[in-house]
Amino acid sequence: MTGELIIAIAERAVWVILLTSGPLLVVALVTGLIVSIFQATTQIQEQTLAFVPKIIAVLVAIVIFGPWILARVTAFAADIFDNLVRYIG
């Protein structure tokens, strides 16, 4: 197993992580921005108001994007397991 192969596997793993977590992070970011604008305009500074909508939005995003995320991660894991002999040898 060469160093280039290890770096390629790690690069692909990071790419899968970024790709699968991206939609959830974007949903949390947009929800946080909307809540912040709402808090600034109404001058309500309740701390829980910032967290509860983000949690709900991310849970809805998990329901929506969950099958796609699971397919990406399982495809990556299956590829790793399929080539395990090549990686070990």
C-alpha cells in the first residue's frame, strides 16, 4: 500500500464527508440566518429561539436528504470493502 493510495482514500473520504454533510449545514446556516434576522427586527433575544428552529430544520433535512446521504456513505464503504484485499496486500 503506497502513500499515494492512502492519500487518495483519505481525500475521497473527506470529499464524501463534505458532500453528505453539506446540505444539512446549509439548512442550519439558512435557518440560523432567518432566526437572527427575526430576532434583530423584533429585538427578542431568547437563546432557545436560535436553537429550536435549527434543530427542527436539520431533522426535516435529515428526513429529506437521509436516503441520498445513506446511499453515498454505503457506496463509499462498499467500495472500501470491495478493494480491501488490494489495500492490505
